[in-house]
Amino acid sequence: MNIPAKRELRSPREIRKMRTAGLVVWQAHQAAARLLAPGVTTEEINAAYRDTFKQYDAKPLFLGYGARPGVPAFPAETCISINEEVVHGIPGPRKLLEGDIVSLDTGCKIAGWCGDAAVTHAIGKIDAQSQKLMEVTLGVLDYSIELMSTKTKWSEICKLMESYVVDRGFFVVEDMVGHGIGKELHEPPQVPNYFNDLLMQTEDFDLKPGVVIAVEPMVNIGTKDLVTLDDGWTVVTETRENSAHFEHTIAITKDGPVRLTGPPNDEELEQMPQWLHDKSRWKLW
């Protein structure tokens, strides 16, 4: 018998607390986006996340995560993955180049509650296929959130997500999926971006108020297959063709899905630094 894992439903009060963490993640992403240009190192980008989290006394969720035999814990606040790197790229001296695409994934915990989000940026002018890749990856994230207002189970959504990507000529990463999130970064259930009947027997879940999940499609050119590099962390496409990654922490409420890592409303913006008040400079996803 397949027994589903226990899944917590969050109260409106708890979701408001998660929104606090989500806003700090959003602000950190905005700070990093202002640095992106050819010649900037990935460590300089990571420093923007580190500084933002320190400003709010937020615990970075990725720093020190995941030590295992033969592989040290992740050494930075942010996963920075360039071009064929799908996820878990380690910041360092590498410089961004014109034509790169760079995926930034980060999370933090404030007052015991987590937020997690990822975004892919173009560095200058990129090739047409990479531009389409980014548009499709963001498009399927937006589509999944839209579907949460009308569907009742995740299995219905992930099947449509997979079709959305495949119909546009790209490949959905299957080896890594989204996840529940709350008091910990990774909680049940698994949240795949593709349909698998066996997985859905144990991991399918109802889309009802109180569900909070991190939805994070990873989409590749040319292949769904992945390889992990010798550092034990950086995951690349098997064919070394480009990959893109977008993610939001989403709460299902009685009024529908809410992006907890989305931009501030006007009231929330009043509590944020002045440099963020120019909405024309926001990176929205």
C-alpha cells in the first residue's frame, strides 16, 4: 500500500509570516539583478544575497546545506548556474559574459518560516533559442499558478505543464522537482513539473487553502538528462546545452494562489528601502 507523506496545511497567520521571508528573498533577488553585467563575478552576485539576508537577520537556507559523504556542505547563500548549468552552481571567481544566461536560486528563513525563489536572467544580448527557452520556462511557471485557481489536484497541473514545455520543443527536468515549504526548506510533498503515474500515487495532493509549495520548473534545450560535476553540486545538461529555472513560493488561499516571493504591494513597499521604490527597475517573474 502506498501511504502519502504527511503534509501540513498553513493557517492564514502562518502564511503571513512566510510572506515576510518571501519579501526578503524578493528584495535579495532585486539587489542581485542590479549587479548583473559582463565582467561581474558570481561571488560578487552572491554577496548581494548575503548582505540582504544580514540586513534582515535572515538565515540563508542554502549556506551549509546538504553535506554528505565525500561532498562538503553547500558553501554559499545562492546557487548561481550559468548556461548549461541547471542548478546548484557554486559562486566563485567566474565572470559573466555577454550572451550568458544565469539562473539565481536562493532562500531564507525569518522567525522560523521559509521563502524560496529562483529567476533566470539574460546577460546582454542572447541567442534566439536561449531567449525562447527563458520565455517558455517563465511561461510554464505562470501557467501553473494560473491553473491553481481552477484545478483541484497537482496531477492535473503537472501533466499540463509537461505538455506546455514539450509542445514548444524543450525538455522538462525530471530528476529534480519542486517541494513543500514552511518551517523547513524542503517538506512534503514533492511537486514535479511533469506527470508520472507512479509518483502521483504517493505524491499527488489537493490544491486547497493552506497548501504552500515551491514550484520550480527547470527546462532544457536538447535533453532532459543531467550530469553532476566533480564538485558534487553543480548539475549540467548531458549535452551541455542551456537550461533555465524559475521558481516562486506559492500559497493556496481562499482567494486563490498567492506568490509569497512575488513583489510587494504598496503597503509592503513603504517598509522597504527607498532604492526599491522605482518600480520600473524591478525584475518581475
